[in-house]
Amino acid sequence: APSHAWVSLLTAGSIYSPRYCSFLLPSLRRAAADSRVAALRCSRQARSVNSSNLFSVQEVEASISDGYAQLCQATDDAAISYAVRTKTLQAFIDSTPGPALRSKLCTHRWTHRLCNTFGKKVMEAEVPESEWMCWAAMQMVVDDEDADDALQRGKDFASRNKRLGADSEEAEAARRQDEEKAAAMIAAFRTSLERHLILRAGETVSSKELREMSMDLITSNLQTAGLDQVIGIQLWAKDTAAELMQVAAEKFEVHISDAKP
């Protein structure tokens, strides 16, 4: 594609409004004339109120009319809502390691880069509030290996958290609840950790910075899960954070300097 061309990234199952180009082009002409504009964002999106997916323009517009879909603003992470110069996309691809490009979190790195490049800005397209520009399908991506690891770590947590009357039915029910809460906490922590580290993919980061960041994240997730007051939790959290941080750093080719504890 020529260097002056603009592109938009599709996600599986996404649908553009038939009026997308007619509304986008006036704003695109203004964006193209301003070298400070890194991207043009079309935030008017249609979204299902019951998490169902639609498969055609006709279905989207019928759902809006019947109240089964609503018009809303896309989040900053919605890659489909951005149009960018081809050279901007090429520069991102060239600077991003392969494992990060293949990750389900790559769109987080992409949109963060667009919104946080020094000296650049994102321009909002002018679209009537009664219009929708795109339908973004629900993306359900589950990593079975990560889910299994979270369950195992949840069991490990519950086995360490011994309760009085361990043979009673109440204690067994509480142990299962601990497993589930710890597994959910680990899954949330892994996601937040990877969202942070994919932004640093290919870079060199000090071990001190990574340790502090991973401990801040796991402490926050423990508090959210209501597990932060469990006796001995800090040692378990420190070991777990260190292990998952190392795995995530290797996954996204984040190089750790002065790695001694």
C-alpha cells in the first residue's frame, strides 16, 4: 500500500456500517493534513445488551431498532475503532517482537502506543450520535494452559491455608471456595501482569522494577479477592508473583537486567 494510505484493523466477526466511509472521509481529510495526528478514532459503536453476536448489517440495525443492541462509545482498547497511516502500522509491526504480535493482548499494545506517543494525538471523527460505525463481536479467548495453571495454584493456596476442623463439611466447603477465589485471583493477576509487560516487549527492564510492579499488582488483586488477610499470604504471593513475572517476561521477550534478587 502507498505510504499515504490509511488502514483500519478488523477483528473476527466485526461489521462496519454501510455509511462508515461517507462519515469517516471528511474527518480523514483533516487528519491527513495534520502530521501530529497518529490515528483517527471512530468511537460510535453498536453493542449487544445481552452479549449475543450478530452476523450482518441488517441484523445489527434490526437489533438497534428493537432495543437488543445499543449505541455506545468504544473503549480506548477497541482496535477496530482506529484508522491509521500505513507507515504507522508498519513501524509498530517492526518494533514489536513476534510473540507479542501473536498475543491476544497485542491490540492493547497497539492502542496504547497510538494514544501515548509523544508529540502525537488521536483525532476523534465527527459522527452523528444517531449513527453506529462498527459492530465489534464478542471475543471469548480462553487459554486452557493458563486456566489449568490457575486452578493448580488455587489448590496449592488452599492446601497452605489450613483451617480448624479440617475434616468437617464446613471446612471442606470453605477450602473449595478458597481454591476458586485463589484461581480467579491468579487469572486476573496474570492478565494484568501481561497487559503491563506487553507494553515493554523487546525492551530491557531492571529486575527491581519488575519485582515492584508484580508485587503491586498481586497485592491489589489479593485485596480485590478478599484474600489479603490470610495468614502467610505474603510469602505465597511473593513466590507466585516472581514465577509468573518470569514466565510473562520470557513470553514477550522482555529482557531482565541485574536479575539477581
